[in-house]
Amino acid sequence: MNREIYLVLIAIAASLQVSLAQTQADSLETSLLSEINVEPFSWETQWQIWCDSQDCVSSDTSLWNIIGEPHLELDTAVMKSRMAILDMSSELDLSWNPISHTRVALYVDRRKRGLGTMLGRAPAFFPLFEEALDKEGLPLELKYLPIVESALNPEARSQAGARGLWQFMYYTAKAEGLRIDSYIDERKDPRKSTEAACNHLNRLYRMYDDWFLALAAYNAGSGNVNKAIRRSGGKTNYWEVRSFLPKETRNYVPNFLAVVYLMEYHAEYGIVPRNVIPGFLTADTINIQGPLRLDQIAQFINASEEELKILNPIYSRSIIPGPGQNWTVRIPVEMTAEFIAHESEMRGYKPELTPEIKYEPDPIFYRVKSGDVLGTIAEKHGVSVRKLKDWNGLKNSNINIGQRLIIHGDPSKI
């Protein structure tokens, strides 16, 4: 057979194979959506469905912290050469190691769909991450850290109380200058939380002069890393300290390295973007004074309340608070003029539904004692059980002795 014809036939076959794979993936997605009685909607609806079903995603969940052995083998020589290329252009040590190799194999084996979702979300966040990291002189590969932390979900929350893309705990967030109160949670604001994460990571790196130890401290806290260093006999290299870290933290850096590798070489493993969402530059930022509800805005521009919630996750109760305070609202860029033209009318739409703005007290910590139940704890501090659950990310009323609860109540009642 003529060589040129042979090569053309191979190319056609490969194209048909990719097309078939994509068709199967689309069919699977449609099937999954039909199982929950919805049709394939617009990107904002798909985002909301995903956020609703994954609202407790963090490094503490099973999304990336899977265990077991992979059912496939990856070419070690190929991976070594690719990681050497990545390593040459990075401040991080991205050279091959057997632990991260196993994590890569596990993800290719069991998390291709999830990684495809991350690729689809990347345009919405990576330009913002890269801008902030570059401004602070930090390794750009750290843009992949929120994949491990939150699966790129601004609404992500952990059972321990961490929130947002970068999974900040309450007091860490406050120490980095983020505002958290009854109506505002800047941990869920992509730009502000990213700037805070850069500050925090910078501080941890200056503490350890080792990026992987800094990442371990980001996950487990500097106290646990310092303890691991002492137990290792004073080692200062992450891989020598790793076995002394808390069990749940030992795979944190290998998970990160695996995600870096697969985000850079996703096509080579058949990982393709799924449910691609627009980049953050497709939204405009407008300064306004509250109070103004998101449903009031939705009545006068061509955007749903759900879409506005997605673009403005900082507003915990779907209301821009006020009066007397200036805030920003993000809307699709093509609707800017429409918003400005109708802003005064928005405030007149069902004004009786706008609540009186009352801020909750700064939080206190309560340690669960024997015999405690959420109802008695709530009554003691003059709050509702629903709020207790919301503040602490509780899915049900189960609590454990010694568990620490965040309560926005009267400190004198402790």
C-alpha cells in the first residue's frame, strides 16, 4: 500500500476513534442528567447542578484522596521525560517520583471524568490565579492547588468548616484579611480569596524555605508540620518528613503533583474538557450600594438569579448588603448597559422582601461535651439549629464529644 494513503487511513481511523469516544461521553452525560430528571441546560444551570451535588468538596473528601492500586500501568520512562520538561521551567521540584507516579495512574484509571470537568472550569479561574501568583512572584503551577482543595468550586465546603476555592478555615481567612459575616463570605470570592491564598502561601514558604513543606502546612497547619520535622530528627526535605505527617496529609503533595502533570499532559491520556464555562473576563464588575437582592437584578436583565449567584458567590444570602456600604456585583459583560439603565427600577421590585440587615456577632468556639445535642447548644446560645448546621457545614444533627463548633452567639453564655 502507498505510504501516504496508509498514513491518511491511520489519521481517519484515529479521528473516528476520538469522535466515537466523545459521542460515548456525551451519551453518558445525557444519561446521568436524565437520571436526575433534568435536561442538558445552559452552562450556568449545569454549574449549579454540580455545585449542589458537590457542596462538600475539599481535600478531606474522596474526590482525589482515593486509595488502592491502579488497574493500569503507565510508561515510567515517558512520564519521567515529561516531568523533567516540567521541572526545567518551574521553581517547584517537579521531577518524577514513584509516589506521585502511582497517584497519576490512579487518576487516569478512576478520575478522568473529574479531571475533564476541571479542564472545563479552568478558563473561569486560571487567568485570575496566574495574575495573582505572578504579581506575588510565586510559582504559576500553584494555580492547580484549588483543584486538589475544592475541585474549582467556589461553593465548596469541608466538614471541618473550610470554604471556597482555596478552602480557608475561618480564623486563617480572618488573619489574611478576608471578611466573613452574616451576608459576606470573601472566602468564596475568587479574586479576594486568591490574593489571600498568595499571601498565606508566601508566608508558609518563608517559614520553611521548601515549597512542599509549605503546601503540607497549607493542608495540615504549621503546627503539624513542625511536629513532623521534630519527629524526623530535624529534616528539612519534604520527602524525608512525609512519613511523620498526619495520615490524611501524606498524599496531599503527591496529589498536587499528579494534578499538575495531568493538567499539562491531559490530551495524552484522553482527558478532554467537559461542560466548558466562560472565562472570568466575560463578566463585568459594577460598584453599587446595597441593599439589593439578586432576584431584583434578575428581573431587569437577561440573566437568571442562579447565574447571578454563580457570578457572585460572595453574597451568602443572595443579597448585596447595605445601606451605607459600597459593593461590587458581577454580571455578564453584555448586560452592563442594561443594568445601569434599570438599577433604580430594580430597587422598587418587591421591596418588602428585602430584609433588615442585621449582622451576626463575631464567632465563638464551643467544644461539644457529653450529653450535648444541637438543640440544647442552640438554645443555650440563642441561635437556631439551622444556623448551627450552616455555620459548621453539618449535613445532619450528628455531633461528637470534643468536636469544636463555630457559633455566632453571645460570648458571655459559653
